[in-house]
Amino acid sequence: MDVIRTFVPGSFANYNHLVYSEQTGEAAAVDPFDAAFLVDVAERNNLKITQIWITHEHGDHIKDVAKLKAATQAPVYAPVTCKGKVDADHWLEDEQQLFIGQQAITHLLTPGHIAGHGVYLYLNKQAPESDFIIAGDTLFNAGVGNIKSGNVDELYDSIEKLHKWLTPGCRIYTGHDYIETNLKFTLHYCPQLEEAKTTLLNVAKQTPDSRSVQTWHQEMAYNLFLRLDSEEVCSMTKCAPNRKARFTELRHLRDQW
Ligand SMILES: [Zn+2]
């Protein structure tokens, strides 16, 4: 199992992903924004789109679901918490497995950015370097999803849940290319954070298409929302009394920035 990431032209800095089986050439298209573009990407890589997966109901994540379904006849899978908000053929529970060929991927419910949100996690005990997560708008590089239509307590719980599931080498595939802005926020408050500085220098040389894919281990070094017990987060949040309070204050600071 592996992933092709595409930066979608004309979108809101959205990434779309094809999760595919090397053995069978079958692929799941996640959050299709532009059906024709995705079909073209699949064809150029000798893949056949046989499933459509949704992370959440926001318009930029479901824009071309119906068009892609019409073009491919692929069934649509969505988190059960999106019922009534999106059209789907299959509703996914927490920890439910999906299959592409023989290979399993786990769907996790991750409310917070919005009540109905799910992520797709591939873990391979024999080859942990091939682990990855399709994180939608729950987790971003150097940040987390906004809560304009969500709830910060739920988002905190969902990020804590990811701490339990993700492996150090797990590659993080996000719904948008926000890394540069998020690192600038990080460095505004934590100018001494070396990992943020060096990552921003690298990122500045890249385009959204060539952006390196970061691992969970790398994220832990500069993503403040994953570093709730660090000195810098303690001082930024005036040593709020617990992890959830520090997370909430961080989200607030990011919203104000
Ligand atoms: Zn969203």
C-alpha cells in the first residue's frame, strides 16, 4: 500500500491523495476536489479508482465526489458521523477496517475540526517505514485543524488519540499545504526552536508539489500542538494547568495570529 499525493490546481491549497495497492493497481481517491484531474493522475500511474473516501463534509473536500463516482462507478465511504451531511454508500465506524486488494487500512473517527471527521491510517508491522495517515483537516504539518465549525475539546481528544495510534515513522498526509504559515507562527512565538528553523529553510526551497512528506517523529520536534509538555508551550500558555488547557490556549493564539 502506498500514496500518491497531488496538489490540486485552482483549489484552496488542497492536497488530494490516491491510496493504492501495488499488487492490484486499485486505488482509493480521498476527498476529490477535481474529478477529471484525479482520473488523469490515476491513468498516468496505471491505477484504477475503485473507492472514494471522505474525511469530512467541508465543500473543498467533497466538491467532486458525485462527478468522480459517475466517472468511475466507485462506491463512496464516509465517517458515520457525516450521516445526513454527505452522500455515501458505506458508513465507517471508529477503528473500522477498509481493504484495497488484500491490504487493510484503519478508519478512525477524529471529531474536532468539525463533528463528522475521520482519518485513514495504514500500519505495517513488518515494514513500519511504509506507515502513513491521511489526516484530512485534523492534523496539519506544524499545526492542527481550525475549529471554526468545530470544538476544541473534541479536537484535543482526537490529537491525543493520534498519539496512541501513530508510529514514529508514520508519514503524515494532510488535507492542505499549510506548513510554511504554521512554521512562521511557531517561530513567531518560539524563535529558538531549531527544528522549526531548519524545516522552514527546507520548505522555503520547495513548491507545494515537491514538499517533503514529514513523519510523526519529525512533527513531534516542531508541532507545538504535539509538544504540550515542552518548556516553550508552557511559557506560551503561561503554564496553563494541564495538557488540554495548554492545547486550548495554543489554538486560541493561532486563531489570533
Ligand atoms: Zn475542513
